[in-house]
Amino acid sequence: MSEFLAMGGHAAFVWPAWALTLATLAAFTATSWRARARAAAALAAEEREDEARRDAGTSR
């Protein structure tokens, strides 16, 4: 197992590359989730406004 972790003497390059890759993927995932939540909230607000406009227009 220690030979695997040493990566044939290249561990100083391999493991930071893995860490950077995983950190980047985690950041992209978190950013996407937040953007989706904001878009869903904006769409819901727009739908509520449209519903209110339709209700206001039919009550006249």
C-alpha cells in the first residue's frame, strides 16, 4: 500500500493534482446547485406575479 501511495516517487505531483481536481469538481457542483436554486426561485416568483396579474385582470 505504501508503494501505491508513493506513486513511484511521483506522489508530490500526483496527490496535489488529485486534490485540485476534486476541489474544482466540488466547486463546480456547489456553484451549479446554487445557480439552479436561484433560477428556480426566480421562476417561482415570476409565476406568482403572472398568477397575480391574471387574477387581478379577471376580477374587473
